[in-house]
Amino acid sequence: MRNLKKIATGFFLLMTIYSCSVSKEARGLKKQINGNWLLQTITTEGINGKVTATIFNEAPFNCFVGSSWNFISNNSMGNYNINASGKECSSVSRLIRWSIFEPRGAIKQFQFKRLDDKKNAMDNDEGFRLEIAGLTDNTMQLKSHISFEGKPATYVYNFVKK
């Protein structure tokens, strides 16, 4: 009876560890994302005309074009840097914590939270999720599905590896 309890305890411990672990595919995606990236373009789908929205609770849409992003896979940390340009784009350097979200039966998502200087989550501990639409060793395309004027629309973020 005692051995049966040990086996059952061990089984439940292994199941708990397994259920909390990241899949092999997600680990591969993190490894591929690891490194320095340039956000080369941001385009829209389902929106006609010029977009003036603020994204990631940080800066206007166009300020992120040309921003540099660094992702460190072994500790899930990183940052992005926006260069000052024009009147509406201030220089920003922001820490982030990132990971891969794996919704059951859906496309994998890149998720991140903005962090303050003390590495505490900002935005009331909420973050951002973007669909991983494409990923190679040199390019990454992320999509953010939004509602624009009551209709579905998408921001498309096109990154190139530095």
C-alpha cells in the first residue's frame, strides 16, 4: 500500500510538471525569436486611410516603425527602443517580459508585458498577444486583431533580424 502511495504521488507530481511546461514547438519558436530585430514596417488589413492610433499603450503607430527589439529566450526578457522623430515620437526604451502562448487548436501567439525600471509589470498587469503569422531565421510577422470603427481589422508587424 505504501509503494502505491509513492507511485501515485510521483505520477501526480510528474503530471503537474508536464502540464506547466512549455511544448517542444514553443521552445523552438522562442529559440528562433531570440536575438535582435528591427520592426521594419507596420501595415493594416481592413482599414482604409491613415492610422493615428497608439499601440501597446506606448506611442503612436508610426513611431514603432524602425524600432529595435531584443528578445532573450533563456530568461524571457527583452526590450524595445523607439527613436525620437518629429513632434509625436519621443525616445523610449522599454523592458519587456515575453513568452509563447499556445491556445488549444489555434495559432501560437507571441505575448509580452511592458515592465517598469524595477521589472514590475505595467498596464495593471495586463499584456499584449500577437498571432505568429510567419517566422523564419531572418523574418517575423506578427498580427494583432483589433476592432476599427466597429469592424474587424488587423495590424501587421513585419520584423527583420539584425
